[in-house]
Amino acid sequence: MEILGKLERDLRDKKFIVMLARCSVSYEGRARSFLGIGDRLIVIKNDSTVIVHQPVGGMHVNYMKNAYISVNGSTIIARGSDGRERLIIEIEDIYDYSSRRMIDNESITLSGDEREMQEYIYKHPDIISRDFKPLSREAITRYGYIDILGVEQGSYVVVECKRIKAGMPEVEQLHRYVERFKKEKGVERVIGVMIAPSISDPAYRYLMDKGYRFVRFSPPGILKKQGKRHKDLNQFLNGN
């Protein structure tokens, strides 16, 4: 295949390579795997990372980082840096091929994490209640960190912040923090507050049974899901 000759040149030039191909894939290394003939998306990055995707699903089926890549006839062989791993791609047909020099020196910037959430609530305590007064963030106890510690009408308040939907593990963690804080401080009444964008029904019932509170709040700057359904690879290629 003439395209495989271009692939060899592009590999030498450290180009970003995208192929739609019919191929089989086998892996030898820490374990063994084999994927029979099928249509695949093959990506080779500037740093010689190889990724293989099937037409559906978000996860790759094979990958190898920083590989040493060679082409032997219609076979692409990626070897691990320690020489113990091999990813072998047997090409039967290539539907589409693209390569390009790509430059990206940026690093991802996250927003909407739990630290930002804590900071915002600490500065806007009325999110919890008009009577709530924060004392500290990430308060250190013998049993771990409390996201926000405060007081409300003479009682301590333990606040647990979650940037995603709260479930039973999260509310049970809050309960453990409250009980351990009671023991450490020698007090009878401590208010537990769970703050999250949403909460599961069992977790909400658990909070109510314990006399705790739930406050619905999303982290500032959190990315929202788009309403459109994600396309699979076939839809993308067909322009649907």
C-alpha cells in the first residue's frame, strides 16, 4: 500500500496521524489480547503514542504510549520503551488517511472543582443559612479533613462539598465526620450539611433520618452537558 510508505515518512517527521482502516490488532506484553478484522480508527500522536478505537464507544480498545513504531509491509508494529510490549496492527485496507504537524503547548485549566466550591461557600455563607458563620476550610481533625467547619446558633456545623451528585458513600462519609467530631470535641449536637448539585433518593432519606440537611448548589464555572446526543464514529463520518 502506497499510504504505508507515506506513514513511514510521517513517523520520521513526528506528524500527527489519523487512519480509518480495516485491520486486526494483537497485543503482547503484561497479558495477551487479539481483536479480529474490523473497521478501526487508528491515531498516532506526535510523541508516538498509538491509540486504536472501534466505531462505537468512547474508550480505546488498544493503546501504547511513547512507542517505537515500525512498518513492515502492511503491518504496523509498536514496541514499548522497555522492549517487553508489542502492539501489532495488521492492515487489510485503508479507507482514509490524514497527517499533519500539530502544535499545542497549552495545559488544561479546570474550574468548578471542590476547592472552588468550598471557597465560594466560605465567602457566601448564606448559601447554607443566614445564621451560619464559617470558622475554617479544610479543618484538620484526627480523623481527616472537614471541607468547611462553622457554627450556627451555638452548634458546630460540619459541611461536606461534592461537585457531582451525592450518593450513599458521600452521606455516610459526612455522618462519620459528624460522629467523630462529636467525640473529639465532646459535644452532643453537631449539624451535618451535604452540599452538591443533586442527591440520590436513598442518600436524601438517609440525611433526613440523621437530622442532617441537603443544600443544592453547583460549583462555580462547572461545565454543563450539551443537550445534543453524542454521535458515534459512523454518524460522524457519514455527516449525520
